[in-house]
Amino acid sequence: MNRTGISGKVAIVTGAGQGIGAEVAAALAELGAEVAAVDRNGEQVETVAARLTEQGHRVRAHRADVADPAAVADVVALVEAEQGPVDILANVAGVLQHGTVQEMTDAEWQRTFAVNTTGVFNFCREVSRRMVSRRRGAIVTVGSNAAGVPRHSMSAYAASKAAATMFTKSLGLELAEHGIRCNIVAPGSTDTEMQRGMWADDDGAARVIAGSPETYKAGIPLRKIATPADIANAVVFLASEEAGHITMHDLYVDGGAALRA
């Protein structure tokens, strides 16, 4: 992958302890960025950072809950003080709540929005405040194709990702005059622990690819599940100079599953 405008930049990646977040952190680090890897699970994110550091990359682990505004403010201030001005923010942290509306508890609904929506707001607010004065920066939020297509038993997840998507686009409109770009990557089914947690057996991937008529879910035209690297490549592209004239864009990376025109 050849992407310019990444080397030498400071990048914050949330949800970097596993899955797509860990892959985004690795992709940015491999292109020469100094990465602040953030995750609620301190042990996991430290493992990711240690592995990448051993490979010769510049990565530091930071433990923080994206839903906690005070913790977010502290992490961003620490990164700016110790690693330098933040040029790239990748909002990847997310949780999945599966179940019908009737089954869902107040706590499940609130936690889904706290991480998937408020967490994006918390980091974007802290980082964009600093980016504005420098008149540069790129923000990429990992949303979901569920933000644009109704999903059975995924109301909280879909609604929270839709909110994060429109928030990021609105932020992009506010920040455009300052030369700061804000975009969204919307994955479909991706081979992560979150995805595998919804599979009942080893045939889970095949069922996702085929689709589910009983829940009105289309299959995947490309006939394969995405890898975390597929999503990370899209995030890095939107953060790079190759996407220098792209903002407020929602890039679906789902193998055609959303049948999006």
C-alpha cells in the first residue's frame, strides 16, 4: 500500500485493542505514523502496541473508555504533550448489541450509544479543537452499512452508527473551512471477534454470505467476508493525501451487501 501524507504524522486510533482498530493502528504505523493506540481494555491494547513496537514502529498504548469525556480529554492532552500534535483521528471503537427492541434493556441501549455515538463525539470534540488552530487534519469514523440499511435485531447498533455517521458529516461541514476533512468508512460483515460472536457454529460465515430471507437481509455479492485489513485500507486511504479533496463522504466497504447505488 502506497499512501502519502501519513509518515511522520501523529494518529489516534480508538478501539485499537483488537479487530479493525488493531489493524488500522498497524497500517498507519507501517506507513510511518506515530500511533496512539487507545482501548478500554488496557491489556489488549498494550499487547498490540508492544507487538508493533517490536517490529520497529512507533506506537504507544493508552487505556481509556471513549464514553468517558474526562478520560478522553486526558488522553488527547497526553498524546499532544508526549507524541505531538494530532493529525489523524480514527474512531474505530464500537460495541454490538444484538436483540429485538422488546428484549433490550435500558442499560444495553444506553451503552451502545455511549460507545458508538458519544465516544465519537468525545474524541472528535477534543481533537478538532486543536486541529482548527493548526488548520489541518483528517478524521475517519468507522461506521457500518447498518447505518443505511435496516437490520433485524440490530436496532441499537444501527441507530447508533447512523447517528455517528451524520455527526461526522456535520462535523466535516463545520471544519471544511479550516482545511480539516471528516469521512466515514462503513464496513459490512467483517471477520472480527464481534462478527464471530454472532455465529452459532462454523457455518456462520457461509450464512452471512448467503443472506437471510427470513430477516430480509441481502447476502454479499462478492461472496466473501471482509478482512480487518480491507477496512483498514479504506481508513488509511481517507486519511491520506490521495483523498485530499474528499470530505463528508460515506465509503461502504461491504462487498456490495447494502446494494447501495
